[in-house]
Amino acid sequence: MNKKPFVTKEQIEEIAKTYPTPFHLYDEKGIRENAKRVKEAFSWNPGFREYFAIKATPNPFLVDILREYGCGCDCSSETELMLCDAIGAKGEENQGLATGSENYWCINSKASKADQKATADFLKWVITSDKGKEALSQKMGFTTPFKTFDDVKFDNPLTEAAVEDQKSGKTQVSWNFTMMPSEEWKNKVGQALLEYAQGTGKWDAVKTAFVDISFSGGAALYC
């Protein structure tokens, strides 16, 4: 990959004569081009909207640029919500927590029928039985998405606060990884998408990473 800086050493030295270091220098043209590429890449999905993590770069000028390309604001603190409100990003004050996990449960279709049934029975037990629910919610401290946990009280104050936020009526930002085969798959798809957005990679590489990178395992239960 041949990456070329958007500014030369001489230009930086000239800028430093006016603005003392340290300072951040952003490539507005590059930011706009990448935001446009992302929007166009997912234009086939009418419900798609990219949400920029404000904590990554809490710069109102950059956030305003991204909003021009349809991006929303992913806020993780009251300060970030105040920033978005100040620049006119309405509706972000009604945003709930962005929570989720890329871990998941599944049953290996290549396992024996007996192992598949044993796994299914265990998963049902762990989310419906009193002992299983206690293990997940109390001993492990997990926040669970199952209706069978509606009456469970959590000891962890952060977990309890998250549950209360879910009941507040705010719009929850779903963080779903329903089909995440492996860490390797995630990294390679992410890298291919990044290269495509930067203009250094092809869309075919994204498709190859998404479809062709497989995973295998011998256990009946993955998590």
C-alpha cells in the first residue's frame, strides 16, 4: 500500500511559524472523500446510517462536516451530548446507551446430534432456570437481553443503571454482532473496508474478506 501524506514537511514547517506546536492538522478533503465513500458504499441499504463516535474526535467542526454526509452522533457522556446539541445535532439528547457484545452463542451444525441437543438444553436451562439466571446476572454480572430476566435485580450498580436507561424511553443504539465468525474475520473485513474508504483498496477485497474468510471449530458451544 502506498500512502502519501496530505501535507509536505515544508508546509508543516510554514504552518508552525504561525501556530505553535503541538497542534492537530486535519485533512478536510480526505475526510469528506472518505465520508462520501462510506455513504455511497452502503447506499443499497435505505435504513443505513453511520454514527460517528464523538469520543474519538470531539471536534465540532469535524462533526459538522460528517453531518453533511448524513452521519449521526454516537455519544457516551453528557459532555458529548452537550457538544452535539450546541452544533445543532437535534435528537441526540434522546439517545440511550450504546451497549452490546461481539460474543455470541451458537450450536455447531457439524457436532453430533447428541451434542447439539445437549447444547440446546443447556442454553435453555441457563436463561430460564433460577440457578442459571443467578449465575449469569449475579455471579458473572452480565446484562442479559432475555425476557426471562425481566424480574431479575442486579447487584452491579452500573448494570442496574444500564437497565434503567433501557426502560427510560430513550432510543437505544443497538450494537449488534449477530454474525461475527471470529476475531480474524472482523479484523480482515475492517481492514478491507478501511482501505476501500481511503481509496487504496477495491470493493472486491471487501467482498472477499466478508465471504471467503471462514472459521472452523470442533466444540458444540462458542462464546
